[in-house]
Amino acid sequence: TQLLEQSPQFLSIQEGENLTVYCNSSSVFSSLQWYRQEPGEGPVLLVTVVTGGEVKKLKRLTFQFGDARKDSSLHITAAQPGDTGLYLCAGRSRGSQGNLIFGKGTKLSVKP
Amino acid sequence: DTGVSQDPRHKITKRGQNVTFRCDPISEHNRLYWYRQTLGQGPEFLTYFQNEAQLEKSRLLSDRFSAERPKGSFSTLEIQRTEQGDSAMYLCASSPTVATGELFFGEGSRLTVL
């Protein structure tokens, strides 16, 4: 069974701080996605990474896919209260067109 | 609004009753997924359709659960003889047929079994 482990599980920081959350697996993924979910809503896609070593930036968010395509990180610079939410990573193994496996998520709280 | 819509948003039922959830995907998407999410957990895959064909089912999908997508458009997820352990958020998502398969989620249907 493929598993995606996310750390930390919870993170509470002050506005303006930087943070990094991690997504790790022993399996290789053909692509990996990051979603953000707010309470009572469905997850919303932030980014997809496909190539090992790939780095993508989305304003203050930087996403990196590991060289071996087994892990990923999300770095947020100068966090804002609007960044508060559940950050989920999700991966699909090579050759799979169906099942997208999700991690348990990192619950981020940014206090003003 | 052309996003994924789910109905009902909330359902409270007594143990043993049957419930049905409906999902209307984004019209041009031919893939449709059902996930279940409990508090503090990430979404767990239940099943997936390509057009009207159900191509993959999770072991989580017991005999009490059935999903259909009869015309390759909307989908229904039925839970028979509900149990308290079925209480969760049921999420529907759709995606186009591309290799990276980004999922577009609905707002979910929250089920509470008393």
C-alpha cells in the first residue's frame, strides 16, 4: 500500500514567519499535487509537480519535488492569516490513471 | 457556476437507513471520483469512473456502498443500512483525461449517522 506521510501534522505560527511542510513516501510517484482545504469545503488544487527536482513558485509559496520523486516540500514565506488551512499532498503512481492517494495533511494556523 | 456540485450538503440519518448523494461534475470532465474524509484525516479514495464505466473501487467500499454514473454525467453514491462509522464528509471530484489528472472537488456532503 502506498502511503504519503505529511509533517508536521499541526503548525501554529505568527504572521510574517516562514514555514516548510513535508510530504514523504517510500514509493515513486509520476506526479504529485498539493491542495489546500478550508473547513467545510473541498480541497482546492495549488500546484502539480511532475519532474524530479522540479521547483514551482506560486506567489509566496514554493513547491519542490524530490529528485527521486518520492517526496515533496511546500515552503511559505511571510505567512499571512489567509494562508490558514489544511495542506494536503496527493500522488499518483506510475501507470495509474485512477486512484490519487492523499496524505493526512498539515493543519496550518497563522495568527495575526 | 460551472464547478462540481454535490447534493445534499448535509444529511442526518438514523442508523440502518439508506442515504444517497448526488454529484454533478464539470461538464467537460469525463473522470469522476468519490472520496471519504473524516475529521483530521486526508481524503480516502472510494471509487472512480471514466465516463460511465466504474474502473476502480477501494477495499473501503463495502457491499453496503454502491456508486453509479449511468450516462457518464452525474453520479450517485448510495449507502445502505448506514452505520455510525459511516459518518464522514463524502467528497466528489472530477477531472479531464490528462496524465497529471488534477482533481476539482465539490464542497462535499456531510453525513451524520445517529
